[in-house]
Amino acid sequence: MHNRSAFAGRGPRKTRNRVGGGNPTTGGNPNRRPRADRTSAPELSVLDTIPISPVPAVDTFDELGLSSRLSAELAKAGITKPFPIQAVTLPDALAGRDVLGRAQTGSGKTLAFGLALLSRLDGGKARPKHPRAIVLVPTRELAMQVSDALTPLARALGLWCRTVVGGLSFTKQADQLRRGVDLLIATPGRLSDHVRQGTCVLDEVAFTALDEADQMADMGFMPQVRAILDLTPDGQRMLFSATLDNDVQQLVTRYLRDPVTHSVQPATASVTTMDHHVLLVSKEDKPAVVAEMAARDGRTILFLRTKHHVDRLTAKLRSLGVRAGALHGGKTQGARNRVLDDFREGSLPVLVATDVAARGIHVDGVSLVVHVDPPADSKAYLHRAGRTARAGESGTVVTVVTHQERRTVFRMTEQAGVRPTSTKVSPGADDLVRITGARIPNGEPIVEQEQVKRPPRNRNAGGGGYRGQGRNKRFTPRRGRSEA
Ligand code: AMP
């Protein structure tokens, strides 16, 4: 985690198109009103007790005020009835209000802010390098996912929707920005690079959405996020997050103006459609129990703490005949995309991942999430768990717990508002099969395809992207964890 002030006190300061620094009340942007003018947002204690918003009884997007062109385009994708988060936020968002929304991933947040942004952008045209709206997301995967959801809709309105994320060609992104982008989906690190290089100018951004704001805060992106927001003029801002905790409060207070707040879920996970289990195992039995769970029928995600553990377990499972793929921040973007695509499309039923995959990623039909290593805290528990039971489906969440880990895990699940059923299991046990569908792996190793090797890490070059050379390099911030 890096939490240092993004750009403060480093090198000479320019007044325009510089990320960070400047007047602490106006964020260095002459267009921004001083902070004191803004109506403060509710305090955290209030945020955390936002009552669940009553969902208006609407059956169509038209009733919420969405243009018929957009609803027709949605209908093509089989989306006709608004999800609750969309029904509660869209009328306010379409009316231009700032929106603070709490909804878990999988609840339809992307369209909640995406439809509002596109409607507000409809009819306008972007100038070169000057995006008119930005969506900030914590991870590249989420950026791609948001882009997949919004690009066809943007196209239907004749709007340009583009993505800037680390790991992909900086030059190509700069080229796209130069041709004019209405809606820019970005991770904070790469967007900061473009701003610093002058390939993206933020002073015409009229609409901003922050997705998974708590994750951005957790990953150390706050300085960059603040610096980016400081460069955008006062416009409409929407902030969505599955959890609204301390870190997010700063953003809310500083950047949202008299926001309407909506929550469509309690602070805990969607426990109603999720079964939570703690499987008590001995240290010796753990590897076999994990392998049997991975060999089950059905889409499964196994979470571990470190990249190294992920790689090791993936290799082990593949050697036992389990089609498992590894996802973590040490993989090239191409490898990450391939694994996710294969997992989505079904040829790879088991994803072994670090927490980089825990947030924002939507894959239908994940029926089992396994915490192979206990999550770091209750928030991480909920986010990992949120990969199952999405969009109304049901799912099982299992935490594999050895004797030493018991206390910590029980404290954590309690904090998460979850009451898991505890069962002692060993390899082949009936209970293990009943709870997870575990099977003995067939033992036939999966033939390894050629692995794409990541080039040696070098903070100053490579990776398909810009690494701070050129002008203003003194302001290069370090990327957050997911960008690594
Ligand atoms: P999100 O929470 O934005 O990741 O959305 C989760 C999933 O729900 C995505 O696959 C969306 O395509 C789908 N979805 C979002 N809104 C609707 C809707 N109103 N009707 C049906 N599916 C939806």
C-alpha cells in the first residue's frame, strides 16, 4: 500500500494540467469553487447507516426517464427491467444530482452510473484530448468490464467511449484521446500519466463516476484520485462503492455536492443468497481438501494471499488434472485477460487468484468461493465472497481454517456480519462433498501451454506503457497494487 501524498512538494508546479498540488481548497483548479462552498456530505456514521432505499415499482427504463434509444439498445442485450440500484439512482442522476450509491458488485452499478453518464453526454462532442466524462475504477479488469458494458451503448448514441489502463500501449491511448473521447474509463495511475504528459486534459470533464471507491482507497490510489478530481471542474459526480468506510469519507466530503444517497443493501454481503461455511481442517489435510474442492463440477474461485501461493497452487492443481488458471497482478495484462476470458467462457472452471480479482469482476455462475488463505480482514472477506451469488444467484462461500487460524477467522466473519456453519472435514469426507461438491481429482496432468513470460520488472521502462519519461517526470506517482 502506498499512501503518500501523490505529487505534493515535488518539483516545479504548473497551474494547468498538472495532477496534484495547488490551492488546498480549490485543488489548484481555477474553475473549482473553494471547498467551503460545498455542502458537506453526511458523516461516516450516517453513511454507514443509510437506510435501504425503497425501490420504486418500475418495469422499464423509459419510466425512469431514459431515452428510448438507450432503452432500445439495452433491450438488445436482454436488459429491460431496471435493477434496484438503477431504479433508485437513475432519476436523480439523470436530473444532474451528485449521487452516492452503496450497492454490491453484481447489483448493476455499472449501468446505474453508465446510463446516467451517457444520457448526460448525449448530443455533445468531445474536443481532442478533452474527455467530457470519466469513470475511475481501481483495476484494469474492472475497466475492461465497464468498457464492455458501456461501449455498445455509447456507440448507439454516436459517442466515443475509450479506456486508459496500465499495461496497454500508452501511445495508442494517447492517439485515441487526441481524436476525442466523450467517456473515458480509466485507472488512476495511467490517467495520471496521460495528464502529466499532456495527452489528456481534464478541464472539460463535466461528469465523473468513481466505481469501487473503497477499493481505490485501499489500494493507495487516493492521492491520485484526489489529484485527478482536483483538475476537473465542478460538474456532476457519482460515487459508488460496495462499502463506505473511513477512506471513502474524505472523497465524499470533498468532492460530492449535496449528494443523494442510496443504498440497496445492508453493509454486509448478500447473505440471503450466500451460504457461508468454515471448514476446519488439519494442516496436513489442507492441500488434499483444497484439491478436492477445486476438482468439483462448477465454476469456482480460490483465493490466496500471495502471487507465489497462487502460482504454486495452480501448478499443483493442473498436475492433478484440475483445469485451473492463475490470476494475479504479476501476470501480463494479456495473460490476465486470457485467464478471465477462459474462466468466463467456461473452458477454465477454476480461477486461483489473489485479491486483485476480488473486486468488481463479474463472472456469471460462480457457485463456490474458497478462501484458501484467510482474507486480510472482514472487508476482504465480503469482497471475495461477492464473486458468488451475483445478480440474484445463490452461492457458497467456504473458508478453509486450520486450528491456528480459528480465532482470527471467527472474529473476521463476525465483523463481516456473517454466521458461517463450522464443519470439521478431511479429504473424501461426506460433509466436504455435501457442502462443496468436492471430488477426487482425476490425476491426469493438464498439458501446459506455452506461458507468456512477463518481462523483468523495471519501473522505468517497458510493460507496454508509459513509465514516467518525458516532461514532468518528477511528478510520477507510484501505481497502486492492482496496477503492478
Ligand atoms: P454490475 O453490478 O454492473 O457488474 O452488473 C452485474 C451484471 O448484471 C452484469 O452482467 C450486467 O449486464 C447485468 N445487469 C445489470 N443491470 C441489469 C438489468 N437491469 N437487467 C438484467 N441484467 C442486468
